[in-house]
Amino acid sequence: MNNEFEAQYEEIKNVPPRNKGDNAFKVIIVFLVISLVLAIGGIVLYYFYNDGSLEKKKDNKPEEKITLKYTETSENKVEGIYMIDVSDVVDKVMPSIVSITSKTLINNGQYGFSYFYGQEQYATGAGSGIIINQNKNELLILTNYHVVEDAKELSVQFLDGKSVDATVKGYYKSRDIAVISIPIKNIDSSTLKEIKIATMGDSSKLRVGEGVIAIGNALGYGQSVTTGVVSALNREIRIDNITNNMIQTDAAINGGNSGGALLNSKGEVIGINSAKYSSNGSSQSASIEGMGFAIPITDVKDIIENLMNGKTLTEKERGYLGVSGYQITSEYSEHYNIPVGFYIDSITKNGGADKAGLEIGNIIVKIEDKEVTKYEVISDILSTKKAKDKVKIRVAYVSGREYKEKDVVVTLSSYNEAQ
């Protein structure tokens, strides 16, 4: 063996063997050092990343402003809210609505004989109207009867601000509707180009909660617009001892709005604004808001057409049954087990009903073969009947413990006989 190699071998051979435990300890030390370095580096990076603050943050993005979510619809619907824009409907309908000014002659006497010595003077009233027809001779406008009642003078103002005198063509007091007329020759050609005939809707299809628009001459200041919803249908409203079923709405209806239009979202007339509610009951002008009433247009469609054609009779020309009473509704009928119809609680002596043998307690269940589900059925039929005309009615009467029915022909009384 080479001497140099042997020397090296002996040197290596004489090196003491390494302890395995020492190696493991060194590995652990190295691991701990590396872990500590990484931890310190992470803390430093986090400190600078958070702008020198060691406090924990949820998000470094700027805080978002809370806003409502909009959905693109024709009604500009906001989540949870409806922002209704009715300007297009109003633009279309406004030329069909007019303002009406009436002058009524009154006596300023107040007490006892002073009435006879008082001075007569004119009282001015404000109302609204709806243009419903135009022919070569006249322009016809629908309004409330109480707007034109006892008026000596009537003036109609159109959207362009021009005013023309008008006259009453016909009215139906118990339904509080009237039609007034203006000769076409008295209206400026420029005004005729601007006005429009209103489109009638179907009030029988209304639903509670449906949006409505009211347009009228509020307080005589000129045409104004309010919006709301149908609050209720078929509300029985009693005014001047006359009961009618009406549409209830929370759209503001104030004095001067009477005779104006209640519209649906299409701009169709579905009601005639007539009254509002007060703490003392319903009236044409009252202080409480949110309870307005309109005459359903479909209920008086036939009467309006008769008025336009001059067929509906005045109160003194009409024939009368000569009875008074109240309507038995379906709910009342079910509760008390009596027929639906008009219950007679008073009969005019020597009137038509009296002469036909009707008695107090009888219930009119049909007239001219139409079921009397509400009093308007009777009044609408009688609106076209004169004194001495005959009508067929069916009455329910008590026989033992049950009701029986019979048909009776009544010759109608005159206005004076029915009083």
C-alpha cells in the first residue's frame, strides 16, 4: 500500500464517530430559526399593508353607500315602493275635463219674516265636468247634479282657459248626475281642436288596491291631479236621504272636484267624483282626507245615454211607486233568513203601491223581471217611466212561518201624489 494513502487512511480512521442525537438537535434548531424568521416577516408585511395599524380590518375597500334597488318597469317600481308617473295619462285626458262655474240665486234673509224682506243675490259655486260627446249641434258634458242644482247661470271653462255659457240638458237627482250642453257654434274653432271626448272604462272590473287618478277643479282653483287607490267597492253612501253604492278612494277629492273624472291607469273614466267623508257623514265638501267617493260609471251608463238623448225624465215628470224603505242585502238575508230585495216600511196613501194592494213588510224582489239586488235597480227603471205608466213587480210576503211571492202590476203615481 502506498505510504501516502496509508497515512490518510489512518487519519480518517482515527476520527471519532458522530453522535446521531446531535444531528437531530441541529435540525430542530434550524427549523425553529426559519419559522421565527417567517413569522417576523409576516408581521412586518401585515403592519405595512394595514397602513401602520395592527388592528384587524374586515375589508380594506371603501364602505358602500346603502341605496334602494330599482327595477326597470313602466311604473318606475322601487323595491317596496311605487313611484308612479301619471303624466302621460294626464296629458291624454286633461283636454276632456272642464271646470264649471254656477250661479245660484239666493235670499240673504236668515230668520223668521226677514226671509221675505231679504235681498236676492247670486252665490257662486265651482265644479268639474267630463266631455262625453260631440255632434254637429252641441257638446255634451257629464257632471254631478248637485253641481248644477238650481243654477241660474252655468259657465264652462276649457283647458285653453276660454269660457262658454252652458245649459242643463237633463239630470237624474237620485243618482246625482246631470248632462249639460253647449252649442257648437258658441265654441271657438281653436278650442274645438284642443278638446277631446273622454273614453269610458268598465268600473265593474275594478279591484281593491288598483291605482286611480282623480282630476277636477279643486276649490275652484282650476284643474288639478291627485292619485290613490281603490280603497273599497260598493260602499253604501247616503246623501240627502238618498243611498247609492260608490267607489271609495284615498285620492284627494275636495270641493270643486265634484263632477270630475276618476280614471284607471289607462286613462279611462271609471267613476264620477262626487263626495268625500266627514266626521258628520258624507258630503260634497268636507275636511277629512283619504275617504273620497265616486259614482261607478258602468252603473249609470244607461242613464247617461238617456240624458244625452233627452229621454230621461225630470223628477216631476217621472212616475212613482209611492213607497219608502231600505235594501235587504245578501248578508242581511243570510243572517235573518229573509229574501234579498227592497223592504217596504212606508206606503203613501192613495199612491200607486197602495192602490195595488202592497203592504208594509212586503219585499220587492223583482221589477220588470230584474232582480232587486240594490235599490238602484228600481230607481233606474223608474227614471224612464211617467205617471200612469204600469210596471210589473214581484213581492215577497209573509205567509205563516215562511215567505211566498206574487206578481203585482202597479200604476205609477205622479210627483204630487207620491209626496
